[in-house]
Amino acid sequence: MQDKKDFYHYILKNKLAIILIISLLTAVGYRLSMTIPQGVLPNIFFPRIEVSIDNGHAPISQMLYSVTKPSEEALKTVQDVQKIVSSTSVGTTDINIYFNWSIDPYLAYQLVQARMADIKNSISKDAKITIRQATPSMYPVSIYTISSDNISRAKLTEKLYYELKPVMLGIDGVFDIQMKAPAWSEYKLVLDSKKVAEYKLNIDDIITQLKAQNSIDFLGLINSKHTQYILSLNQKRENANELLDLNINLGNQKSIKLSDIALMLEKQNPIKQFSASSRYKNSVVFDLLRQPDANAVSVQKAFNKKIEELNKKLSHDGIHIEKYYDGTDFIKEAVGSVIDAIALGSIIAVLIVFFFLRKFTLSLAALVIIPVTFFITMIGMKLIGIDFNIFSLGGMVAALGGLIDQMLIVIENIERHYENGETKENAIIKGAKEILPIMVVATTLSVLIFIPLLLVSGIVGEFFKQLATVLVITYLVSQVIAIFLTPIIAYLALPKTINKHEDFMQKYIDKYINFLRKSFKHSWISLPIILVSLATSAYLYLHIPSTFLPEWDEGNIVVDLVLPTDITLEQSQEEFDQIGEIISTVKDVDGWSMRIGTGLGRLSVPINNGDFLVTLKANHKRSSFEVIDELRSKIEVQIPNIVELGLSQVLEDRLGDIMGAEAPIAVMLYGSNPDELTHEGYKLQKKLKTIKDVEEVNVLTSYASPSINIRAKSIALSRYGIDEVMIKTQIRSLYYGEVVLSIANGEKLTNLRVIMSRPNIDPIEYLKTTLKIYSPTLNEQIPLKELADISYQHKVAEVTHYNLSPVCVLGVRFRGNDMSTVVKNIQTSLSNAGLPDNITTDISGFYKEQQKSFKEMSLVILFAITIIFIGLLLNFSSLRIALSILMALILTTTGVLGALYLSGKPLDIMAFMGILIVLSIVINNNVLIFDFYKINLQNRNDEIEQQLDSLALRAKPILMTMVSNALALLPIALAIGTGTQIIQDLAIAIMGGLLFAIVINLYIVPLFFYFIRVR
């Protein structure tokens, strides 16, 4: 006992030093807060690696057998791979490799890189492989366009790539400038088909001779006159027109100039992607990507400054760089709104404290304690590597009300001793010594509650661990401040002489105690109340709508589109231009950027796929959801041939991409035949669209462009000496051409494509009837129809694999927030759909994550309650006390669920986290109540009076702390400001639980405890 007295005496004796230490820590925390990165979502690495393989316009069957399958089979053998999902379309294969969350993400990335390097030579040599690690930094911080009304897209691309991109990459924190749908200039060497046939030339020989003009080879060293010379054979040209002077061998020592049979043109390369913007004729879209550990807000600020400098120079050439999306706007608004809500909540909490205490000095001290605790907490955040995001700030929000609890409880206990006649110093020492040890126990139990969160896996677990970590750090910092600073605050705040006055709350407490004394005679009534409360919780849990994530309005919209497959890129552009005009007519729209053949989340998609990123005006009056409804209705009415139309917000779309979730609800059809799966998918789409509250149903595994297949006959080689390679080369030179070399202009390389001229007739008709192939055996042109069979495939299904097995995916979006009911209706529809027996179904997407996270969070709450129960038994050594406190905690779920029900909010992962936080707060008051009860056992013999005395002492602190805790969250619960909607359900859940806990702690549990104690 003397040691404790000496400890608190030491604190008072060194109060100035302690104040300076805490002030220094606060200043350090404030300084570090300026360096902590900001983001909406935690910047963590997800155990998913994305491999994108681009192989031009290769047919789906070629991609499937020569690219997808070898890659899948190789990647499946990588260590710790849990699942592989692939999508194969024309010229593209996207493979997502999912690992166990325990794996080192850098190791996973290196393993995938190594495996793809091993098989690179076994897949197409022209394939371009891109490997990306799933992290929020893989998505653009902002989206820009380089635009002009008089300069071509190819020239804009080259300007960006060769001149501007190196400057942009020099900005601190910039990882890459990713061009979307670039267009490049290239030379086209157009061979005259008639002259080639007339001279009986072989196209392969011409291409071989041209390729020889692309080499630079080392031959040796020459030392002459003290100088060393590098000897090389340099055939590379710097002027494309020089190639027209090449002599083409005709045999018999005869030749002609290439210019006699060819024409050189400067054109744009064949493209399968296109990008545009709402304000200029020609635009190339590019994304700003940041380094994983960089502060997005700081990077964006520096980038904006550089763009302003560049635009001043570019304006002379009629070029302008314009920003069409800035993700940091929402980050700054969201983080700023939550911080504002914390500040407003702090003021509300302090006003409530002042209402109860009627002491200005203590209320002012409470107001100071909040920022001090938060700034010291930020030191811990910086050391651990947690950034400012909605979840980490959510931890601060959840801890907000509790920050001043411990200080107030200690000071209130000190004041009680002071009013009982102790000297100021003795009152501080006795009051602190009496209350702080049990507060340490209560805080320890509160912290232990969050340990079971380690059991939660996946993205939910990673996000909530950040929230819980910040909350625990804040609790611990608050406890340290309560131990070291609160006695000093009491010493400074309490008057030298006690000024006894009647507490305005005392008469209400006396009435409460008298009411409770009478209620103890009928303590059995606590049992039916508890049963009704538990039954109410069960009913609400089963009937409240449930979903995965809450809705929020971020002011940006993604419009995903799929057009009919029998369409050219030029036709897609025309359709998208019309849709762009429709979007521009919506009054709340500020502008848009558009991509075809690529997208926000994927590097490459078919030419009939694309998206718009629509930015709303800063002061838009309608919500994003209202604008989405208008856009959907207008586009569907005015563009009736759209196959798929999906509208979502950017963060929702991005979160789905990073999680690998195809849609809020994904219906999976498993089978062995991709064509049959896609066919049944479109049939099922019509049925699912009729379900109530279903907003859109899109077949995500769709059809690609129709194909024309040529199969060489055996007679081609035996009679004419024409093999498959010769047929491929000659037909490809007519319909696509071949890049044979590049022209160097400094470091700028411009490709040269050799292409044959075709007569101005229908290209398919020309292929079927007129096209001839050169025969080296007969030295003449042979009609293709004699050499090969030609067939047509009008519907070519894309192929999606889950762990190497075919699947068709349907993405479902729904109105409102009742995901569980929509899923039940989908399951009913699936059972009545009449699908073939060889097709099985499953439901995935966010729904699957919801089911897993709900199950795991339920276990977390169960384990948390178990941990608390064990801790209570160890501390109180009383089963009755442990059961009573446990009952108080369980009953708070009624308040949580009731608040969600009354506010019309769903049960989502945020609400589940709210339950856990309520348990951590409520445990404090219950531990203190029963600690005072145990102290009273030594002083009184009457069982009722023992309990009433402890309740009389704790009633005011309970009311004060619970009400201040709850109402401090009011700004968040009302969703004041941008971004607070994400944690609104968390705040509502906590408020409901805490307010109902007042009734539980001050009425239900006292009756229950007395009932079981006297039995």
C-alpha cells in the first residue's frame, strides 16, 4: 500500500516534468500526423497476383490452348496457391492467382514472375506479359487526358511517351504513367498485289529481305593511329523512304526497285483500343500510379503543380493536359469529414460532461485530453505503418467517447474523497489508488476483446485489424494518461478548500435508488425481461436486411458497357460517342473519360467492351445513386442494342477488382462446355432480371467477335507446294500486315508494316472467291478456295476458368441494402430455372465474402465473450458477478440491432464491428460497478444496501460516460460530410448498444444479480 502511495506522491511531486513529457509526445504525434499517408482504404497488399497476357488479335481458341492452359497449369504449381481464375478472349488472357493470406506478398510476386519466365518461350513469342500485385496503389490516383482538336492521337501518344512521361516519372512518389489505348504512328509499305503477281514474287522473300534491313551487328575492333574503332554491320535505316531503293531479286540476274511495286505511307498503327474525353476531338487517356508507400495526396499535389507548368508550354501547340478524375478529392473530403466529425463529437462529449459536472475547468481539461490522446496514438500508427483511412479513423471514432471516461471516473472518485474531508493531496492519492488498479483491469479486458479478430480472414480481417489496432492503441494511451496525467489535472483543477454544494443529479439518483430498492422485492422480473430482450435480438437478427458493405456517395460513376459482338472498333467508337453525348446531357455531370478495348480495372478487353468514368460536379445536388438511375434509363432507351450495361461507383468497382469479386452478387454456372455455359447464362439472365429489387444482370462471360476459320487441304502441299505457314503469311499480309523493322529517329522508333493491297470489294467475298496464293512449285497464283476450306462461327464464347474448369459468371446488382433477401430469391429462381443436369450453380461475389465474414465475426464475438468471462472469473473469483456482467454484455446486442432496425440500416460488417466495440466499452462500467460492490461488502451487512451503495456511486458516472460516448458519435451517425457514410452503420450500432446499456447496467443487471445472489 505504501508503494502505491509513494507512486502517486511521486507523480504529484514531478507534475511539471510529466506535463512536459506528455506535451513533447503530443508535439511529436502532431508532426508525424503530417507525414502519415492518406487513403480511403488501407494500403495493404492483397494475396492476389494478376497476370495479363496480350497477344494482338489472336483467336480465342489459339489463346486458350497456346496461352491460357499452359499458363494456368504452370501457375497452379506455385507454392501456396489457393485458387486460379482466368478469362480468355480475343488476343487477351487475364489470370488471377489467389494465395493464402499468410504468404509474404513479395514472395508471391516473385514466384509468379519466375514461373511465367519459365514458360515464356512455350507460349506465343509475340505475347506481352504484364504482372501486377493487388494493392490499392495498382489503381490510378487520378486520370488525365492529353488532348487536342488539331493533332492526331498518334502524335499525342508520342508526345506523352517520349517527352512528357520522363518528366512526370521524376516526381517523387510517382510509380508509372499508364497510357490507356495509345495510338502510334507507323509506316505502311503497301505492296501492289497485281504487280507482285505479275512479277511472280513471293511475299515471304520480300519480307525476309526487309527484315535484314533492321539489324545492327558487332563485327570487331580496329586500332589505328592510337584510336580504337568499333566495327559493325549497320543496316538500320533512319529514313523509311530509303527502303524504296532496295533491289528485289526476280531471278536470272534481274531485279526491280521496291518502289516499282510498293508505296510508302505514314499512318496510325492498327489499334484494338480507343480512348477519348468529353471536351476535345482527340484525346489519349493516361493514369497516374503512385508508389505503394507514397502519400497519394502529396503525390497528387506535386503532380498538379507539374501539369500546370507543362500546360503553359503545350498550349502553344494546341495541346492540353486535363484531369478527369482525382481520387484524392474523395480521400481529402472523406478523411477531413471524419476528422471534423471527431472534433464535433469531442465538443458534444465535453458539453455533456459539463452538463453533468457543472465544472468549467474539468470540462476544459476533458477537451484537451482528446487531441493529446489522439496525437500520441499517431506515434503508434506511424511506428506500426498504419495510414489514415476510413478504417483507422473509424478506430479513433469508436474510441472517441471513451477517451475522457477514465479521466472523469478517476477525478470523480478523487472528488468524492475530497468532499468527505480528506486533504487535497490525500484525496488524490486515495482516489487514484482506489480506482486506477481496477481501471487497468477493465482496460485490459477491453483490449483482450479484440484478440479474436485475428481469426477473421480475408479483406474484412485486414481492414478490421487496422480499426482494432488503432482502437487498442488509443485505449492504452488513454490508460497511461489516466495514470500519469489525471492526478495532476485533479491537483490543478480542484479548489484549495472544498466548496460543498448539492449535486443537481443527487435527487434523481436518490429517486432511482428508492425505485430500485422497491424493485429488488420483485427481482424475478429480470428473467422475463432478459428473455424478451434475447428473443427480440433473435427476431431482429433474422429480419433486419443484411448486406456486405454500407453504401456511400463518392461523386464518381463507372459506366461499363458491352455492345454486340458483330461490331468493328470504328462502330464501337460511334456508339460510345452517342453514349457520351447522353451522359453529357445529365445536368449534374461535369465531364467524362472513355475507354474502349480496355478499362479501369483490366488492361485489355474485347473491342465491343469499354467504360466511361463520369465525374459529377463538385456541388451536385443529387446523389450518385439518383444520377445512376437517370443514366441507366436514358442509355437503355436511346441505345437499345446494348448487350450489357453496368453502373457503379469507382471505389465499389475498385474494391471488387482488388478482391477479385465479380459483382455484389455473382451467379456461377459450372460445366465442361463453355459454349453451352454461355448459352444457358443468357437464358438465365432473362429470368433473374424479373426478381424484385434486382437492378441489373450482366453475363460477364460473354461472346467475342465472330470468326472466319481457314483449314488448309492436304492437296495444297502435295500438289502446289503451299504449306500452312505460306498461307498464313500471304493472307495475313492482305488483312493485317506484318511489322518487319523499325525506323530510328534518335531514340524514337517507328515501326514499318508490310501490307498487300486489296481490290475495293467486300473483303469476305474477296477471301472466298478471288484471293490467290503464290505457289513456289508452279510459280503461279492459286485460288485459295482450291487450297483450303473456309467456315464461319458467328458466336464465339469467351472462356472463364475457376481452377482450370470452365464457368459462366453472371453479375447481379440490386437496389437498396437487403442483399440477403435478393440472394434468397435468386436461389429460388435457380432451383426453378430448369438448367441441364451437367451444369451446377453457386453464388459468389460480395455475397460470399459477406457469408464468410458474418460467420467469422460471430465466432469473434463468441470468443470475445468467452475471454471476458474468464477474465471476470479471475478478477472477481465470483461466478455470480461474472454471469451478471456477461448477461449485461449479451443484452447490448438488442440495443445494437434495435438501433439498426429503427434507422433502417442493414446488418453489415461495420455493424458487426460495432457490437464488438460496444462490448469493449460496456465492460468498463460493469467492472467498476462490481468492484465498488466488493469494497462495500467489507462495510455493510445488508445485501440490498451493499448493492445499492455501489450503484448510487456509479449511476452518475455511468450516465455521464455512456451518454457522452454515444452522442459523441452523433455526427457520424448522421453522416455529416463526405465519406462518413462508410462508417455510419458502425456509429449507429455503437450508439444503440451504449444507450440501451444504460438501462441494462442500472436496472436489468442489478435485479438479475440480486435474484441469482439470494438463490
